[in-house]
Amino acid sequence: MNNTQITYLVAGVSGVLGVAAFTTFFLVPVWSAYGRIWERVAATFLSLYVLAALLIAGVALGGGVIYFWDRFQ
């Protein structure tokens, strides 16, 4: 495997694990907390804001590491 394939593999596995963690730690408690289907759907929709916040925080942190990379070495 070359470096590009390893990068794609790591990104793919990280994405799958991220979706699995979001489902396990956010969606499962949301679905078990509410009884009516419309409440569950609404809570699931609102939990997507949590996912968006986590993605924005991750992109900002990664961008900061890339921007300041030469200072870390």
C-alpha cells in the first residue's frame, strides 16, 4: 500500500468509527428517552446540531494544527 491508500484507509475507518460513536452515544439515548415517534424524530434532528458542532470544532482544531505545524516541530 502506498501513502495515499493508507491515508484513505485511515480516513474511511475514522469516518465509520465516528458515525458509530455518534449513533451509540447520541442517537440511542435520544430514541430511548422519548416515546412518541415525532418526539424521537425531532430529537434526532436536534442532535444533528450537536454533530455539526463537533464537526466544526474538529475542523477548527485540525486547521489550527495545520496552520501552526511549523511552530510545533
